[in-house]
Amino acid sequence: YCLIILSNLGEVFPSEVSLPLVLNETSLMQTTLRNMTSKQIKVLAPMTDRNKLNAMKFLNMLCMYSNISKPMLLPLLSCRMVRLSMEYGFCDDSIVGLATAGVSVAYFTDDIQLVSHIGKVSESLIEESPKKHVLRSRLCRELVTVLKMITE
């Protein structure tokens, strides 16, 4: 049902998610994320499109659940959040999308340098957000997951 709601908001996802699709999406996103800076994100206009704002909120919630129930969907969701932010503007959910894209890179690649870079950019954005405590709380689980992966 979640993907149907996103489809109604203009964000269509495949009904079946395969490893090759996820690896391709992650690979494409690595290039975008590698060159991304907090300064670049801060100058984005605010997101004003109501459908896109609602899609971002829904994607944010879905990322939390897919991380546990359907991890292969996570890169598709988080990468879409990054793309929506770059195309339609910045919102608080953009930070979640970026940080979660970093988690996806950690899950599906061995590019620890990029994961670290995304983490630093995300942390910088969180620190400047008036909702930094909420964002920290929301992203804490993802950070713990990545730290476990790196230290094991």
C-alpha cells in the first residue's frame, strides 16, 4: 500500500526490487553524493510543491520501516529523496534522505570514505537545523547500524 500512496503523489517505484536494480541505483547515486557539500544543499530553495513535500514525509517514514522489513528498497527510497531535494528544493526530510542514502551506500558498497563524507555533510545540516534534536533522534538507529557494520 505504501508504494501505491507514493505513486498517487507522483513517485512511482517498481513493485519488484532486485539486487541488480539496487546496485545500479546505488552506483548512480555515488557520483552525485561524492560531489555534494553542505554549502551546495544550504543554497537550495525551500521545497514548496505540496505533493513533493508530502512525498518526502512519506518517504521518510517508509525509510524507517524498510530499513528493517525490506532493506533492498532503502536505496531506492533514499536516492529518490536526494533527487527530489536537488530538483524541488530543501526541506527537513532532505537531511534524512541524504543520511539514509549514506546508509544505503554502506549497505551495498565498500566505499567507507563516501559514507564518512555523507555523514559529515548530514551532521553539518543537522547542526544548523532548528529541528536538530528530532533529526538526531530519527537518524540515531541508522548511525548505530552503520557503526556496527564498520567495526565488525
